Amino acid sequence: MYIEKSLMQYALDTRSSDPTPGGGSVSAYVATLGSALTSMVGGLTFGKKSFQDVAEETRVEMKKNAEELENLFNELAGIVDEDTTAFDKVMAAFKLPKDTEEEKTIRSLAIQEGYKEALEVPLKCAEKCYRVMEIQGVFAENGNVNAITDIGVGILLAYSGLEGALLNVTINLGSIKDEDYRKEVSSKVSILLSSAKNLKEKGLEIVYKRLEG
Amino acid sequence: MYIEKSLMQYALDTRSSDPTPGGGSVSAYVATLGSALTSMVGGLTFGKKSFQDVAEETRVEMKKNAEELENLFNELAGIVDEDTTAFDKVMAAFKLPKDTEEEKTIRSLAIQEGYKEALEVPLKCAEKCYRVMEIQGVFAENGNVNAITDIGVGILLAYSGLEGALLNVTINLGSIKDEDYRKEVSSKVSILLSSAKNLKEKGLEIVYKRLEG
């Protein structure tokens, strides 16, 4: 499993011309790190005296967010390997026999089903990244100011993970023949991307404002 | 060394409240992956028939770029650990005696010297990221279209590494008393950031255009 490989080995495997790991797996790992940095900021915030100045409602929310970040971290880390096997089903479908018309139909359906399942993996990744970004907005506003650059880096990484994952959804969508499905996913991609851009800009604005203090 | 730790362990160490690894080290690793994805696209491009359609001058440039990317990869990977020790000198300076006026002066000078050296590490990281991004522009235009999303993810990561590193330069600049030095570095930061934003937008524009084919 890639998640158990060393940073250097994973980077070297990425650099090689082998298709895996590619941009999808890498996007998930980058987002895992973005989530990790946000958790770290939580750890550097909750025990501090200045945290008592934050409204109680927000403090409760942030503690809940910290628990949720642990799940998001694990889910994103899981996608690092899940993404590299997402295409196994497509590849297997391409190897099905295609001698008779019936075989051709079965093969074609299996390929389409494989593509749909494969693109659900980066789509799930992007949705997890988006949730990390929502949480980062609250942490940017109320987290320990001494760790404000770590929130900033976290936002950049969760956003990159999201856009990177959506690039992988989009390229695979090109192989899908089901027009309704294509439209549905394509509209999801647009909404996620523009909402995430908005969150990123707002989050970084807070980061730079607090950084210049 | 962090670069030899597993992806999971590095992410867990980032998540912990220990100060290292923080956003600086993580930015360098993310940029390493961005450089690796770009090299991979080179590997998926140079042997292909379609590469012969690219102008000879550009082909020669891209081969040289590919060699340069190997160096940038190694330099960025080196910063993953270098960043975590960048502050050792600052910390040591803070522990110097401060009983006499002379000791106070020596201690203060050593702290200032430490901060300057420490911020040179993320500044170097940002400069390496910038060079990766310049190369990515050429690869986005002329690389194998089947790997266009990997170029896109690579651009997002090199850019995030750059902005993440510059956030770390900026926060440490706040501790520097030498106004000339502060102005000089601050102007470098502004120029690097705005030029990189420009490169990112241009690069991603090409990626989306070729993706939509």
C-alpha cells in the first residue's frame, strides 16, 4: 500500500512513467496533509488561554470539527490507495471478449459501469476536501494566531486536493456515454469548484489579515 | 529523517501538536510531488509519435527541462527535512545567557542571525517552486494530452508549495529588526507571489482548454 511507503519512495513512484500513483492519489494525500495541519492548529488552540475569548458556541463547534477532521483525515488517507485501484474494473472490462454482438454489448456496459465507479473515487475525494475547507474557515477565524500560516497552508492543500480530484473526474467523464449521468456529475463538479474557490479566497483573506495583525 | 518516514506516519506527525513537521516542510513535500508529476508527464510524452509534431527547439528545451526537474525534485525533497531544523539556531540563540548588557547584545544579534537563516529555507523553497512552474507552462502546452490532468495537479501543487513557503517567510519576517533586509525580502515575496499566480492561471487555462479538447 502506498500509504505505508516512504515519502521519497512515493515521490519516486509518482515520477516514474507507471500510471500509478497519478494525480488522483497525490491529490488525496495532499488533502490528507491539509486536514492534518488543521488538526494541529486545533491542538495548538484548544488548551490556550486566548481560546476562552472565543464565543462558547464557536468553541463547541470547533471541538466537534476537530473530531470530524479525524474522520476526514482517515477517509482521505484511504483514497491515496483506493484511487490507484479505481481503474482495475475498467481495465478488466476492456479485456472481456467481443466476438459476438451480445459479448460486445456486455463488454461495453461493463466498461461504462467501470468508468462510473472509477470517477466516484475522485468525486468523493473532492467532497471530503470541501468539508475540510468549511472547517478551515472557522479555524482561520478563531485558531491560535501563532499557527495562522499552518491554517493558510492547510487551505491551499485542501483546495488543491479538491481541484486536482475534480480534474480527474472531468477527464473520466469524457468516456461516459450516459448523457444524464454526465450532466449531473458535470454540474456537481462546477458547483463544488466555484464554491471551493470562494471558500479558499475567504479563508486566505482571513489568514493574511491575521498574519499582518 | 521525515523523507524516509511513511506517508501515514508523516501525516500523523503533522497532525500532532508537535511543531515539526509544520507548514514549511509540508509545502516542500507537496512541491516535490508537483515536480514528480511533471517529470512523469515528460516520461509519457517523449517516446510518443505525437511528440514529433512539436517544434524541434521546444523538444530540445523540454528534454533539458526534464533533467532540471530531477534536480528540482531532489532539492525540494531535501527541504522537507531542512525546514524542520531551520529553527534550531533561533532556539539555541534564545537559550544564550542574558545577564550583562554585552551578553544581551550578543544574544539579540544571534537571534536575528538565526531568524534570517531560518527564513532563507522557505524562500529557497519558493524559488524552486517558481522554476518548476515555469517548466510546467511548457509541458502544459506540449505534453501528452492524455496526461493533461497530471500537469494540472502538478501546477496546483507547485503553486501551493510556493504560496505555503512564502507564508512561512512572511511570518518569520515579522521577527526581523533589520529594516533594509525586511524590505528587500518582502519585495521578493510580493514579486514571486504575483508572478506565480500569473503562471498558475495561464498554466491551468491551457490545461482546461486541452482537457475540453
